[in-house]
Amino acid sequence: MRIALAQVSQESNTFSRERTEVTDFQRSSLLFGPEVLEPGAGDGIIDGVRAFFADKDDVQLVPILCANTTPGGKLSGEAARFLAGKLMDGARAALGAGIPILVILDHHANLTRLMIESADLVAGFETQPHDFRAAGIKGARTLYHLIRRRVRIARAWVKVPMIAPQDRFLTSAGPMKQWFDHARELEGETGILSISLFPMQPWIDVREGGWGVVAYAEDDNAIAREAVKALADQAWQLRKEFWVSERVPPEDAVRQAAAEPQGLVLISDMGDAVYAGGPGDSACILGQLWAQQVPVLSFVPIVDPSAVKEAFGRGLGPIELSLGGKTDPFSRPVAVSGRIAALSQGLKIVTDKGQTDLGRTALVEAGNLRVVLLENRSFTMIQPLIFTHLGLEMEMARIVVTKTGSNFQFFDRWRRKLIRADSQGVTQSDLKGLTWRNLPRPIFPLDNLDDWAAEPQIRE
């Protein structure tokens, strides 16, 4: 049995001005053929698939493509055609037509009719933070089951007319935990093959936008439909709880962090979350730290290629720079005086998201601020490595600005407190403050929509 394996991963943010190009994949991870099966390729999903099939003598994996890059703006037409062409050419050469298709998606993806109609099985991640390897293992197990038993699949799905900010997307607590736990309970019932929930990340302004639920059962439309309806109705009943937030204005976030007597305080820059497509160059929090002249040592990352170029041109020593706010449409550059304390280039690292080239980086010391300037956005931007590779020690910091709304796990070792800053940006939590042009209406909470009940669609 030959099973083709391909991965294309990029989380698009339609509010970003940027476009994601082929060069972005080349800088992160773009592999073909046997390279795809090398340890560390991809973001862990491929490792999970390989692990499941490792002892299956009747299966031969046929690697085609592994293309991963940092979340950002929509794919350019050239990038979309390039990746689709490589994937389709590889699949035709390896397998031909009429083959079963499994698609594993980040559960923050936007579930569409075309996905349901094109794939035999669509499966989503089960946790946030994501467990990529577990997703690969589960997907491979389900596909193998379907192929070996040749079962007839009944599937039901529904779109829920709601969006929600990133504030309560963690599956470890709150309404998201209730919802995902319920899905696992229903998935354990007889006849259910798979259930996936898709609380769409809220910065996708598209015609089929909104949350989704899909369930697959063995030859029983009623079981799949009932599971989907129960979960969709539950999401709707919990809709207001997903909007409960502890965000504070950026200026208050900085004051509160500086007032903490001890320990490391993370300030979450909600409006510039790089894992959700933020450009990484918002200077909103940096500006507040500089204006308030914080009395404690504070680490801040900023993507600013022009500032990096200037830093490398000047070399170590005193410098005045205009930092950030060059791509992000919601912030302005911040002028700081300080010194270039360290420079780095050529560092290639492997993370849970795959390999990436960090590019050139520079460390600016300005009072109690330690600003790390990055030439490129990368998955490492919300990890301690961007500070420590320039000689900083995490134990020294009292405040760290992290450009994410939910992936704080990398700082668990040091973190004493988390403060969510209600910053503006292309990943802001104030969804009503964004201009929506394509999202289906009415939708909660942008419109007055009080009564709704799930009516799942069936496909055999």
C-alpha cells in the first residue's frame, strides 16, 4: 500500500498588507522527495505520521512536499500556483486518481464546503497549544483504519455563525476546554470515527468564514448528524463566554508590569501576534516602555529589516534608531537612543515548527530596554532563543514582551504573571474595530443575532 505524504502550512491573515511568497517558504522549510522524511522536517505532523506507520509492513510512504512558513499575509498567486503544482504533480506521479484523501488542519483553520467535498476525511488539531505529532498519529491511524476496513463513511458538518477573539483560545481552561472535552466524549461513542472542531482564527475575512464542526461515522448519517448538532449548539450557547477578557490598555499593561515586585512578567502584544499573521513590527508596547522609562530590565522583539541594516552598517557602539511601525498599519516608529551591544547572523535553528534561518539580528541597549531587532519574522520570535542567542539571560529580565496571544508556554520556566495588552493591529482582539467586507452576515457578535440552531449538512 502506497501512501503519499505532503504538507503545506501557512496561516493567512487577510488584514495583513503583506503577501507570502515562495521565498518565505524557502527561508523556513521547503523540502521535496526523500528530504520530507528526514527527522525534524515540518512541524511535527510528519513525524507523527511516520511514527504510526513505522511498524506497518504493508505501507510504503511516498514523500512529496513539505512547505512551512511563518503565518502572515495571504499567499501570492505565484506562491499558490507553485505549491499546488508541486503537490499535484507529486500526487499524480505517486498514486494516480481515485485515491482516498486525508487532510489534517490546524483547528483555527476556516472549514469550507470545498474541503468537505474534496477530502474523504478532514481532521483538526485537538489542543492549543498544538500537539502536532499527536495530530499526525491520529490522522494516520484513522486513514489506515478506513483503507484496511474499506468502511462506508457518513459525514455531517455545519458552520456556526460566530467569531471570537484569541483571548480564550487555550483548550486547557474555560469554554474552549468545555467544548473540546465534549467532542472527545462524543468521539468515544460507538460508530464515530472522528470529530473535529474549528474555532476559526478571527482574522480571516472570507465568504465562508465562521466556526465549524465536522463528524465522520461508519455508515450512519444519524450518529454523525447528532454529534455535529450537539457540538454546534454548544458553541452557540457558550458564545458570550468566549468574549470574556482580561485585556488592559497598553499603557496600563506596562505600568502594571513595572509595578510587580518580583519575577518575570509577560506582556502579550495581542495586536501583533506573529503566530496569527502579525508583522512583528508593531511598536505599540515598545513605545509605552520607552515613554514611561520603565525602571526594570525589559526585553522586546521587533522585526525591522531597515533598522537591522543600519545597525550592521554602524557596528557596535552608540546609535539612534527609529524602530518598528514600518509595516504594521496601526502603530508608528519609536525613536530611541542607545547602543548596539551585539550582532548575529547566519544562525539556523530547528524548532517544533521546523528549521528556520534567523537571519541577521541586533541587540539594542537603551536604558532598561533590551530590544532585539530581527531581519525576518520567524517562529522563534516568541521563544527565549531570540534573546539568549545575543547574550541575554532570561533570569535577568523583569518584563518580556511576547508577540502572541496564546503561545506562552516557552516562558513557563520563568513567568510569574501574564498581562494581556489590548493593542491594536492585524491580530487585535477588538474584532469590531476591523473592517469586514466578505464575512457572511449576520454573524455574532458583529450583528444582532440572538436565535440560531444548528442544521447539519450530510454528505455520504
